[in-house]
Amino acid sequence: MDTTIERMPPVLLQATRSGLNWPTPPVFGRPEDERRHLKQRLAAGFRIFAMHGFDVGIAGHISARDPILIDHFWVNPLGVHFSRIKVSDLMLIDHQGQVVEGKHPVNAAAFSIHSRIHRARPDVVAAAHSHSRNGTAFASLGRLLPPTTQEACAFYNDHAVLQAYGGIASELSEGDLIAQSLGQGKAVICRNHAHFTVGHSVDEAVFWFLRMERAFEQYLLAAAAGTPVEIDDVTASLTARQVGSHSAGWFGLQPLMDKVLAEQPDLLE
Ligand SMILES: [Zn+2]
């Protein structure tokens, strides 16, 4: 018997009355370390978006609140493909829209929407958005995501629909509308546009975007074949508590995050 290898105990997902006990994100003693970590996760988040095909044209942005200048946020440069974004490409902008750090242009819609979300939701660290295939298709229906799958239950009673569509959201007033519709939820579906997701970490916001995109796909496939059966309210609420927590969202991305960081180390440059 090999006794020289010390093995980590398995991480068990333990059921509690309020949901499941998930592992939790790292905590940093120094804000500089937290900032470095946040920027690395943000750059990796764009690589993950590219892997999923959320990279058509120039649409899409993920923002992350700076842990030192908390009324500033990091966002992607306009016109750089998500698969090529590095930490050094990230743009730091303040809530007045001024570029504080970075060498690229910034999407006006990224500023007008994300600045309002970050202002309205002090708890939110990151917000994610792109014009994904299923997200844009489902958004044209102008309806909530019904709880027909376990994935969809993560959003049960925790997302909203913005029914107003007024073209590209380049005005702050439109960012306000999206932030108001989002409320205290984790996602908002903007009719005729696409969905936005938020989280207490970059990983969480990105994971909810992926998870919602998958839930849209499941619904659209099922609805094309028949009439999907909705999960009842009590069970959908229970499932939401089990799979929809902040730590569940963060932990859900870890396998993919680890893979991207291992396979694309240039993103850290
Ligand atoms: Zn958009």
C-alpha cells in the first residue's frame, strides 16, 4: 500500500436546508493580489466566451469591478477578438466613462450598461453579456425562462425580462432601464437583444451566462419538438436553492477555468 502520497479529501456537496454546501472563492489579504486575480479571471472569461462561439463581430462584454477603485471597472477592448484578449489588453474605466488605463477603444454600450449595473448593484462584482445564438433567439420571445430543466431552475424567480427595445444601448438611460429590470436578480433577458448575467465574482457571472445559454437551448429544442413540462413551483424553488447560489455559480466554472488557464497561459501576459 502506497503511504507516501498524501491525498486531498474529496469535496462533498452536502445538502442543507438552504441548498448545497459548495466550495467558496479565494479571499485575498492584499487588494493588489485581488486585482491581479480578478484581471486574470476576466481575461480568461473572454477566452471561455470565444470557446463557446460568443464572439461574433464586436458585440459582447464582460465587466469586473476594481477591488481598489470600487467605482471603476475593467472591461474588454473594442475590436479585439475574445480569443486573443490578454490581461494587458483590459481597459479600466470610471463611472463617468473616462478611460483610466488601457490602450484600446471601448464599446459605448459596454460603458452605458455596465456602469449602471455596477452602480445599482454594489454587491455585483462582474456582469457578462454577448449576442449568443440561443440567448438572442430566446430573447425575441419576450418571456421569462420557464423551469423545464435543472439548468433553468438556477434562474427560477431570479431573473427578469426587459420588454423595451430601443436599438443599441449607447445611452446611460438605457443602461438604467436594464439595471432596473435586473433588480436584485442574477440575470435579465432584454427582449429582441440578448441576456445579461451578474455575479459576486467574474467566474460566477460567466458561469451564469453559459448556464443560461444552455437552458435557452434546451428550451428551444424541446419546444420545437413538443410542449416542455414545467417543474412545479415547490420543486423548482428547491432546485434553485440547490444549484443557484453564488458559490454554486463560482464553483461551476472552475473545471473550465482551470482548463483555459492551463492551455492558454498567454492570456496572463
Ligand atoms: Zn448587446
